[in-house]
Amino acid sequence: MVERTFFAEWVLPIVSDPLREGYVSIANGKITSVGKQAEFSGDRKTIQDLGHAVVCPALVNALFHPDYPVADPQVTPRGSFFNWLHSGKNVTRLSTKSEVESEILSAIKRGYDYGTGAIGVRTRHPKISQHLEHSGLYSVVFQMLHGFRESSAFEVWKNRAQFSDTQLTHFFHAGEFLFNLAPEVFRQISRANHRTALPMSFIKDEDTFFMKGQGRIYQYLLGKEDMDYRWQPPRTSPLRYFLNNAFAAKETILSQVIHLEEDELDILRNRSETFHLCLHPRFDRQWELGTAPGQLIQNKGFNVCLGTFAEHMDIRAEMRSASAEYGFKPNEIMQMATLNGALALGIAGKIGSLESGKDAKLFSIRSENSIADPYNIILFTNERLRPVS
């Protein structure tokens, strides 16, 4: 067993308080022990002292959406996400296999540079998983299905991609949006997948559509020749429509959740399924969609994690936005971007915290001077997180 030990001014286990003058020992790619330097009893020849540095687990980008690049603000006015979606610009931007591969390769590179060790991906192009596999990132890929007409549900489900899980990558299915997938396909997803992920209550147009069967979503489906004329609006909120029709999997990630009401959060808490809530503060601000009730969600006891969209792969920038938008504390944000994300993706046994037996995916951030606050240097400086090796 080849063992190495890293001393640092700060070690962030995540599952416990920060360790000042801490250490992490690793062997054969696994963490073997974590503690205070004064209590280290191993072979001192294995020690590499990183000095003024913070050692932390790799970050987890819980939901990345490569199919939705942020539009050029010179072309598409802010606050017009649905118009942009309706125009099809998001499809034409990534219409060919080579374009998809180019985007994802660039995103992977950026993600690793930002200290990311695991990622959840919602995409129409699940074959991009091979690039994630080669990168060494843990990934959970949700293939987005779409097709609102009930008459096409069988074909949509039959033609879904099917992949075998690997050591690094797990595959699931998901609806692209609540308003553009047939109810029967949602039910098939919940029966066949123990995990899924879906944007929820992120635009007011959803309320108009599910309450009245009218509005821009109705026009959107008409324009795509995908409106099911036999469908009757449930005259309830998007979340209640989702739950009342048995669309939830055993583990469900709901993203953005900007317009969820407190009583709806209470309903989620009382369900037998587990719901993880993923916030995307930068994307929501870019499109002026509103602000999720972050503090209320946290106070209700949900597992809160963070995700990014397309070019915005920098999860650390998302962490800073979570501080500004929701008022979360730095230690809370750090947990959201590590262990909470790993829990949402079902990989917390491998990554997300510094604990014996977990993978030694460690990153450090260094300083020339003593570090007073280990969270602030990660969240609020531009110093790069570098892999510890």
C-alpha cells in the first residue's frame, strides 16, 4: 500500500468542522484518514506539507444543462427565456454531433479547472457521456425526452436511448420540461428509473398552461405541432400536476423551483419519495425569471444543491451567487456544492466529503499568507482550485 499524507493550514471534511492544521492521508486512490496534524501517527516520510492552503473535496455540479447556452444578449433581450426557447435557437446552436461534442469537451475542461469532480447532466444527447467518462469525472446523465401528444408516447419511450452504467457514469431518463412530455411517458420514467431530474415552477407560463390550458406554452406546442387536443388542463399548479399523476421517481431532483409556494414545499416534505432541490441563481438572474425561496427551502430541511447552465460551468461562481441571492452562509454553500450534490446524484458514498474510504478526489487552494477563513478563499477569490496529487 503506497500511502501519502498532505498537511495543510486548513482541511475541510464537510461532514465536520474545518480542521486547522489538518491532514489527509490517501492510499491506492482512497482516503485512509483525516485529522489534526498533532494527532498524526503515521510514517512522517509520506508527508507533503502544502503550507498556507485549504484542502477540500472536489466540487459537485448537481445539474448541468449543456443544451441551453445563454443567448447573445445583443440578440436576445434578457428576461425572454421562453421566447428564445420558442425560437429554436437553443436547438440550432447545438444541432450537429460535432457541435455537441465541441461544447461538451470545452465544458468538461472548464469544469475540471473549476475544481469539479462530479456532474449531473440533463441533455438530449446522452452520447456525450463518453467524453465525461474519458475525463475521469463521475457523471449522472439524464436523457431528456420530449413529445407532448399522448398518441406519440409509445414511440417516444420506445426510441429512448439505453446505456449500461459504468464505474464512473450512471444513466437515467427525464422529461425536458413538464409541459412538453406526454403524461404516460412521465409515468414510464418513474416506473423504470429510481432517479430523475426536472425543472419545476420556473416560469409563470407553466401556471397559465396547467390552470387554463392557454398562454405561451399552448402556442409553443401548437407551433411545434405537438399539442394534444384531448388533453384537459388539470386546473392546478405544476407541482401538484406532477405529483397527482405519479410522475415522481423514488429520488427526484427538482431544479430552479422559483415559484414554489410554502404549502407546496410542505407537500413535498410529506411525500414518500425523496426530493432534492437544485438552485441555479446565475441563470435565473440572467433571464430575470425570479429568485427561488432559498432560505425557506433550506429551513424546510430539503437537500439543497447547485447547478449550472451551458457556458456557465463555473460552479464556484454559482456558489458566490448563492450567497448574494439567498443569503446562505459560506459553510452551507460549501456543503451544497459538495456533499449535497453528491447525495442528489446518488454518489455520496464515493465523493462529496473527506472521509475514510471515499475516493481521494482532493483539491487545494493556496495562499502566500496565513488563511483566516477557509471558506472565503474558496468562495470569494479567484485563486484556482488545483488537484492534490
